[in-house]
Amino acid sequence: MRRWGYRPPAVLELTLLDPARLLAWCAPVGRALASRPGTVLSTALTVGGLAHFALAGSAAWAELGRPASVTTVLALMLTMVATTFVHELGHGLSLVRGGGRVHRLGVMLMYGSPAMFCDVSEAWRLPRRERLMVALAGIRVHLAVAGAAGLAAPLLEPGGARQLAAGVLVSNLLMAGLNLCPFVKFDGYLALIGWLDRPNLRVQTMAEAGRVAALTVFGGLRGERPSPGRVLFGVACALTGPALAVSAFLNYQAFVLVTLGQVGGALVLALLGWVAFVAVRRTVRWSRTAEEQGAGAVRRAVGALALAGVLAAVLLGVRVPLTWTSVYATTPQGPVLVLPTDLGTDRLDGRTVDLQAAGLVLHPAAGRATVCGGVEDREVTAQAGSPIAVGIDTQVTRAVVPLCPDGPLDRTDGLASFRTGDVPLGSWLVDVFVLPAWSRLF
């Protein structure tokens, strides 16, 4: 049994066990759920629960816009871990029911997020319809759990239980939607290739899209052209994986920098350097592909200059808003904005700040304010802006600026965002990705 595995661009697997005995023990449940009555019941639970929540769950939905207790957060995390485990068992049971065998069950880091996996590669031995059922079994689990939560949430009293039910509903719907994505190796992609009987669709279309890009930029004989649909699918596959990796990077960047300091800064800069190296290596491979197809040195040089010109025009000509996110708090002297550590203190006076509640999932608007003073040090509550209500009012000293609200604030603390102007895309990338890590080193 292979213990460790890696699937590019950002999936690391650790095999824990051979689940054959566990799946054999659960097989009767799997057969019952896969039967016609079981399918009808799970579908009715999903549709009825979601409809019930849509019609009567506005109060439960509002629960997601306020902080949750530690108990509620832990219960939500445990519920999602259990649901993910059942998700993977669903894949395995569907495969076993079709006559296949599951060899590996384990945990993985998928684009920076912990998850579980179940090796159902033997599904390719099954007929096309059974392959589809194996791929979609996990999504059915998430939808059924979301339906059950949607049925229960409006019936519960206000408080942690109703907030937990609403959180379970939203989390499972998000998991189902994410797993349906056909551009990375999630369940939606496995269902697609199983139905089309194209096991290497992603790799093939990405190669075709890369070849088209190489010959378009650097020249060369095109030969047989792939269909536009395959090229577009390959482009979507090539972009979706890096987009998920960037999202994971942004989620963990601040945590790494704060907890690891200089080491974290060095790690982040090393990762950014690796990304730049991969981009350059890809460009070199495109040039070699064009050379193999007959493009001369002059044509490839012209293509390189044109590509550099387009990149420079985008980085320097496209302007994007530079938005900073922090927290606000209420002090005896009035509300204040806690300054981000990487923000300079100039040109803040008079800035408009949008204030939001720090809810468990949602962040409803809490008001608007204007910076109306200079930077000073004040004591603010340590849990300001946290979606978790710890219940301990610890005070910490922070660099803040006073805020003058436009009206009464709905919450005493929460999230705050403000713009410091529009900057070129290149400057934005440096400010968001490079400077926070660089500031930890020097």
C-alpha cells in the first residue's frame, strides 16, 4: 500500500488503512440507500429540506451573521469531518456494490485544506452509469445532510443549535458545489470523464490548449487543430487549479507570517519564487514547442517580445483598487480602526471605512465611518472582529485611528475595510504578496 502520494498542483495524500472490512460491514446500509426507495427518500429529504429552509429559514439564516461560541464552532467542525468521512464511504460503498474494491482510505491536504479521500480507481472497470454513480455518491451525501439541516434549522430555538444547523447547511452546500467543479480532479470531473469514457481528458485538453498558446505566441506549423470546446476546457482546467492554490495561499499567508515571523517570510518568498520559476519554465517550453514545429529564432524572439510587452502593459496599465481589511472596536473614547501591520500611516485621515459584523459565515453591514484623527495607541478587546465568541474580554494595545460613524453602529466591533486608492496591477501584486513577507525579514 502506497503511504504517501502527491497529485499536482496542490494535493498531498496520506493513506491510513485498507477499508475493505469497514465497507463490508457497511454494505447493507449502502445497498438500502442505493435502492429505489432509498434514492427517493434521500432526494425528498434534500429537496424538501432546502425548500423548507428557503421558505421559513430567514431567522436561522440571520444566525450566520453573528459570532459563534467555541462549542458551536467545534460542533460544526466535527460535523463536517463526520460528513466528509461518510462522503468517502459513499464512494467506496458505490464501488463495492458495483463489484469493485477499494484499496486505500486516508486524509489529504487539498489546496491547503484538510480533507479525506477514498481510492475508487477501480470504478473504470464498471459500466458507464455505475461510474457516474460512484463519482456522485459523495455529493449526494452532502446534499442529503444539507436537506436534513435545512429541515431542522427553522424549527430550532434561537441560539447555538440553530446556528449550528444553518452552518451545517451552508457548509454542505458549499462542499457539494465545490465537488461538482469539472475543471479539477473533484467528483464533478470524475463524473464527467466517467460518463464520456475519457480518463485523460484534463491532461489532454490542457496539453492542447498549451500547444495552441505556444504556436500562437511563438509561431510554427499548427497541424491538426483541436476543437474550440476542448481548448476552452483545457484553459479552464489550467486556470482553476492555480486559482484554488492562490486562494489557499491567501487564507494561510497571514497565519504563516504571524506565527513563524522571519521563517514564515522566507517560506512565503520562496513559494512566490517557485511560482515565478514555473511560469518562466512554462514559457520556455512553449518556445521549444514552437521550435519543434518549425518556428525560427527571429519569429520566436518577436513572440517573446510581444508576450513581454503584453505582460508589461497589463501590470502597468490595468489599475485595481487597493483595499485593506482590518477590524474595528469600540473604546471608552469612541470607535477606532485597528491599523493593519503592513499599512503606512500616511493619507488615512478622511478615508471612508465600511464596517461589517464578524459573523460565523455572513458579514452583514454594520455601518460606515470616516477616519477622523491621527494614529495613536489604545487598548481594544482582543476578540474584536473574531467570528468566534470566546467570552473572555482581554484588552490589548494596538495602533488605531479614531472613527466618526455616519450613524448608530449595529455592532460594537467587527470587520472594517477601506481603500487607499487605485494602483497598477503590478503594484497591487507586490503590496499583497511580496511586501508582507519582505517586511518580516527586514
